[in-house]
Amino acid sequence: MFDEWLRKRTPAGRWGKLQDLHGVAVFLASGASDFINGQTIYVDGGILSVI
């Protein structure tokens, strides 16, 4: 029941997978993130935008 509710509410329409974190990890390990400090990067499929 909760699973169905979450899928309907999340813009991505699914639960997250470990692979969803790869892009953020690569970004944070690269020079492209050198000037980023003290930020929270949400990898949540968009659920935070609808809560």
C-alpha cells in the first residue's frame, strides 16, 4: 500500500536504485564541483518537491 502511494506521488514514479547515486558521486569527485561547499544534494526522484 505504501509502495503504491510512493510511486504515485514521486515524479520519477519509482523507488531509487543505487545506480541513481552514481552521477552525483562522479560530479562531486570531479573538478566541476570544486566551488561547491556546504550544500545538500537530494537524489530523491523529485519526491521532496511534492511533499
